[in-house]
Amino acid sequence: MGDVINLNRFRKKRQRDEKARQAEANRAKHGRTKAERASQAAARKRDEERLDGHLLEGSEPPAEGTHEPTPPQED
């Protein structure tokens, strides 16, 4: 006689293996490496500093989420 196999254990192991393969594919498809995240953060910071450098003296940057220019201040 052959060995007795627990079919539930076999089925659950197969499902875990399939989920692991799917997770690996998702990480490869959507994930970013630490170096990529650091590079993007540095570029964002550099862009923000460059943009802030173009502000007129005495004016304040617009509030977050607004895209309308601020009116000039009268002295």
C-alpha cells in the first residue's frame, strides 16, 4: 500500500505556494528598490528648493493644494 496523504494539507500548501508566487510577481511589478525611493525623494527635495528659490521677496508660498497665484501685496 502507498503512503496516506492528507489532501487538505496538500491543498493548503499549494495555495500558499501560489500566493507566494503572486506576491513575488507583484513586488517585481510594483515595488521600488530603496535606492529608487531615495533618488526620487532627493529629486523631489531638489525641485522644491529650486521652486522656493524663485519666490519673490516678501511673498509667501501658496497653501498646500492650491494652484492659484497669490495676489501681490501692497505696501
